[in-house]
Amino acid sequence: MPGKPFRSKIEPFYDLIVQARRNRMTWEEIAETIRQKGTACTRQAVQDYFKRHKTLRHPMGMEPRPEAPKRVPTDPTPKQPDNPAQATKKSPQEMEEEFLRESAKRQNKPTAFPIADLNE
């Protein structure tokens, strides 16, 4: 096989083209940016290259690896709603159990001031 396979002059600018299109630049503005970087091209060449590259199929086994989804750290403590009315409704049994747990905590907790005996 003589020579190298064809490679577009615009190929090194693919990421620039994608970013420019996301920023709503026109094909002519993108072509002008590439020309300023020293590569001769036209609006139609940029548009055709992008359209062809976007639909390009990769040979089996040569597909680019998909990016792994970014993991968002989770807070171990559940966030309390700002509005108590938005809190999840509890059954009467759950409310009673919670009340008993809280009152047991208060009974076991020493008070800051000694309570005077009223009978004395």
C-alpha cells in the first residue's frame, strides 16, 4: 500500500468545533477561527467534516471507551425538609414509638440544675 490513508486537516480541531457549536457559533465563525490558527478551510468543509465525523462508525473492537458516570458523594445523614408540612407522614404507632424513645432519652439525661423537692 503506497502512502498514508487520507486524514482531514480539520481533524485536530474536532473538540474545538464541538465546543464552538455548543456555544452557538456559526459554521463560518468556526471556519474563521480555524483559519486564524493557520489551517485553510471553508465553512462547508467544517460542516461536512463534522457531519461525517459525528456519524462515523468504528470498526469492531476499536470503539472509544464510554466515559464512566461520575459518582456523586452521598451524604450519610438524610436531609430534613425545610417545611415540616413536607415531612413524611408517620403512622400513629411510629409517632408513639418516637415519642417514647425521646422521653426515655430525656429521663436518663441529668438536668442542668438540681430539682428541689417541693414536699420539704
